[in-house]
Amino acid sequence: MSVHDDLTSVQRSLDELLRSVGRLEQQLRGSLEMRRVRTDADHLRESVALLREASQGPATTQRRPLVTIPDTPYDMSLWTDSDDEGLGARDRHAP
């Protein structure tokens, strides 16, 4: 099965779940548990919609060009004014 077919199947099952939740809601009005089930079902519906959008591919996103970092060592003069982290300055000794 393709992703589209799987998402369609999930959507059909979710629609049936939402119909069942609606029928239960009519019978069990006002209960905390029923409100939680309704909220969870609504979250599932939103999640499936987001998943469907994401599966349709990237929407005109621009990719940044890759930056090549050379393997050559950096110029050590760039680091003369900094301390080695955790080691202190080069010209000083630990107590």
C-alpha cells in the first residue's frame, strides 16, 4: 500500500471512531471521561490532517547552500587572546 492509501484507510477508521464517540456522547453526557475521549479523538483528527499535509511533500521550502569547511588547521593566532577552557591561561600554572 502507498502512503496515500494508508492515510485514507486511517481517515476512514477515524471517521468511524468519531461517529461512535458521538453516539457515546449522547448517552454519557457531561462525564469527565467522555470529554477526555472527545478531546483525544479531536486531537487524532488534527494529527492525521497534519500528517496528510506533511506526506504531500515539502511546500516550496528553500534550501540553504551547503558550506564546505576545510580540513586544514585554523590559524593559531585567532586563539591567542582566549584561555583553554578549563585549563586556564597558557602562561599561568594551577595552584
